[in-house]
Amino acid sequence: MKLLMAIISDEDADDLMDSLGDAGFGATKLASTGGFLRSGNTTLICGVTDDNVETIVGIIEKQCSARRQFSSPGNDAGMNEGFPSFPIEVTVGGATIFVLDVAEFRKI
């Protein structure tokens, strides 16, 4: 048994939850916040059998592709006050996935 933890963009969360449900997998959705760009993230946790890990990782890869967008650094955090801030291109989206061994699982 494995525990998958996937940190994804808020923009991808609903579509990913739908795709996981359509494939017969359940997941718990937790709100989280990223440090870079202070953007909203979602952390999904899902308990699966060892043979389903690659299936779920494939679904995550399909739904959570990385993409490029422009952002103005410093404006959200109150930095650079009085100075113009020029947009920079950053990569958003994608997923960070942790796969952990589970010693015991109980559903009560």
C-alpha cells in the first residue's frame, strides 16, 4: 500500500479530482499555499495499492501540465513600492508527487 501526496496548482484541482473519480480513485483535497509567487496550491492525498501508483501518476501528469505565464514579482507582497515592476515569465502548474510506503491502513 502506498500514500500519494500531490501538490498541484489550484487551477488544476477540480479537473484532476474529476479524472481520479472517473477512474475509480478517491482522494482527499487540502488547501495549501505555495511560497513562490504566493499562489494557491492544492495538496491531494490518496491511498492506493502498489500496482495503481503508475496509473494515478499518469492521470496527474495528464491533468496537471506545466505552463508558462507572466507575473509581476513583488507587487503581491508589497515589495518594490514606488518602483515599477516588470512582468517576468514563470512556469506554473505541474505537480510535485510524493509516494510513501504505508505500514498500516484502517478505514473506520
